Amino acid sequence: MTAPPEGPRKQSRFDELVAQGAIRAAERNLTTKDLDQYTRISVPEDVDPLAILLKMREHER
């Protein structure tokens, strides 16, 4: 028999981001038909996708 670790459970990075309001946890019962609600970004093959996202969020720095 093993005993659970003592003390409070450490928050995961996901839990921290949800608590900060940086991300939202997924709602229950999501299906592929719900994908239309999310932003889609076209990225040319010769461009770094991360560079595009960073440029879009430059004003947040």
C-alpha cells in the first residue's frame, strides 16, 4: 500500500495559465463541428509559423 504525497498538489502549467486567464479550459462535449469557432491562420510553406504568431502578438509585449 502506498500513501499519497503530503501537502497540496502542485499546479500544472496548464492550471497556472487557466488561473491567470491566459487560456480557457475546453468546454465539455466539443465536437469537430465546433472547430469553425476558432481562428485559422494561413501560413505559406516558406514562412515560419511561430514568426507570424509573434508578429501578430507584438503589441502585447
